[in-house]
Amino acid sequence: QVQLVESGGGLVQAGGSLRLSCAASGSIAGINRFAWYRQAPGKQRELVAIITSGNSTSYVDIVKGRFTISRDNAKNTAYLQMNSLTPGDTAVYYCNLRTLFPSDNDYWGQGTQVTVSS
């Protein structure tokens, strides 16, 4: 039922910023989490950041202090603010929604390309 639409990717120079958005098609209620993953060429998809329905956040160490995950429940949307970008951040970024209650589901966005030039 739920569809995730991602936007905000693009090309940016090192030190620049981007904000990714992930809009869910329907109302998100109950216990759930949004997460951002990324996949660089030749690598497996890796977890970048998590935000729960209780607004708790977690980050992979390499992005701490630079990235901020947030959510707007009224808009059914999650965001990833990316500052101080480096070429190492170049990847396809994917939004993930995991619901636990009242139903257990796992949804993925289509991915958005982030390219950071040096």
C-alpha cells in the first residue's frame, strides 16, 4: 500500500549540502522507523541513519555531525540533511520505512543519486 518517493539528490562540490526527502503515500501511524541507506559502486547497501516514531535517531559514525535525519509526521515525510559533503558520500541513497505495529511491513524508495565532486 505505502509508496515512498525520494527526491533531492544531485551533483554538489565537496563541502556543499543537500537535503533528501522521502514522502510516504499514506498516513504513518503506530510504531515505525524511517531509515536512509546508501550504496556506492562495488559496495553493499549500508545503513546511514535511523529515526523512529518516537524521534530517536542513530547514525553511522562516518556521518555523525554532518548528517541530520528528521521527519514531519503531518506530511508523512522523512528528510536527510547532508552537510560538509565529501566524495566518500557519493552513492545512491535509499529511503526505507519499517513498520512494526499495527502491521509489520518493509518499504523502499527508488533511490536518488548523490554525487560529490572534489
